[in-house]
Amino acid sequence: MKKIFFIVLSIMTVLNAEEWAGRSGGFLRMGISARSIAMGGGFTAELDYSFPQFHNPAWTAFLTNRQLGSSYSNLSFDRRLAATSFATHLPPTAGIGIAWVNAGVTNIQGRYSTGMKSSMMQTGENAIMFTFAQRIFPWLAIGSTVKILRYDLPITESDQLTGSGIGFDIGILMKTKKFFTYGITIQDISSNYQWDTGNVYAEGRIYKENFPTIYRVGTRFNRKELTLVGDIGVITDHETIAETLPRIGIEYGFLDKYYFRGGFGNSRIAFGLGYEYELFKPHDSHIAYAFSMDWAVQSAHTISYSFSF
């Protein structure tokens, strides 16, 4: 009986999580860099060198050099997810960053009203992110990110709908002198797409499609070659709590240049590898790979590169 109850509860949780994964702005909740994806995505309190401002904007206030990163995910069903990021310290106690995230679906076969094939089409979602963070104390920082959002959705060969909007993230980060770091973020505050269907449909109108807001609390433990990360997120639709999702991951370093990673989060199991090497200075370059698979057996391959200078 207990086994049956556990199976039913697990199925209900997964279905609910999948439902919310399909809500507006889902491409911003999939994970960006190979390192973060391989470790379950629980980076609310961890520094992601490829995209330091993505998981918690407060991290940019603790940067000591400039960080440049790029990432690409090859997803099932002709989907793609790519991102580029730049972040730097702003002396004496601040940091700034800019990032671009692009997602879409290619090879969509267009058809005329008669059913005959037309040209191939594709969709595209974009987010341009501007981040500023400030250290209040040597161990405490607060940061915020402004997101400019756009969604291009083809309707016919010659017509398309365009949704646009703006959103915000807020993050707090606390670093201890020991082995722990703690973080809090609120993601997608007022994020939305505003659509105008009047140019496509005779009875079109303007309406707003809101993103769910996510509240996350997380921690990071680091000692020698071992790093443990984890957070828990509460997803809301601005009225009710929809789901509570935990994420956890582990990383083990070997010979100060090789990294083995694994984790669970965002309804996916993942693992990955990382390699640090010298391009101009020791440990200034890092390349990472992640393989992830969700409950629907949809797999993804992600590769990322980061460069510090």
C-alpha cells in the first residue's frame, strides 16, 4: 500500500511540475550552462562562471575579474537553447553584467489552408538581461536584473505574432568565512509577454501573458575538491502556490583541472564533465559538458565555455 501511494504521489508531482514547466517563460527555467545543468540547477548560492548573474544577480558584486561565457543546448524535437554572457567587477564594491538568452524551435513545416506545404518556419524567444549588484558588507551583497523579453511566433508564411515585455530578478547573497554560502532570489517579478493579435485576426485584441514568479532559497558547501549545492523553489502564479521544487547537485575536482558532476532538479536527472586549462593565464578557461534527461525521456546535450580575464 505504501509503495502504491508513493508511486501515485510521484506521478502527480511530475505531472504538476511538467505543467508549470510549460508555462510562459519556460526557456528561462530550463538551465543555461552545462555546469549548472549537470549539478541539478541549484545555483542560488553558487557562482556559475559562465553566467554569474543568471542564478543570483548578487554574485556579480563578488567578482574579482571579468567573466565571458557562452553555452548551447541541443534539445529534442528540433528545439535549441543558446546564451552568451559578460560580467565584471565594478570597483570598489559593485558588479555589472549583460546576457542574451535565445530559445526556439526549427524545422516547423508551414502549410496553406488547403493543406499543401509552404515554407519551413521557426519560433524564437529572446531575453536580454542587464544586471547590477552592490556589496553592502564584505560578506553580504544584493543585486537585481532587468529582463527585456520578446517572443516571435509564426502564424502563416507571411504573418507572425510578436509578444514583448519586461521583467525583474532580485537576489541576496551571504558568504561566510567557513565553507558555506547562502542565497535568496526572486525570479520573474512582473515578467510577461504582451500580445496584440489585431494585426492578424479580425477580432484580435491586446492581452498580457504573465510568467510564474519563483522564490528560491539555497546554499553551497565547498571544501577542498568537493562542492555540494542545493536550493528549493516555490513557483506561484501570483495568486496560489503551484509547486515546491528541490534541486541538488555535487561536483568533485580531480588534479585541479578535471571535474565530475551530477544532480537532480527541474524534473531532470543530469551528469557532466568539466575541464580547466590555461589559455593565457592558469585556469582562465573552462569547458563543460552536460547530459540531462527528464521524466518524459527527453534528453539534452549542453556544452559551455567560460573565459576569465
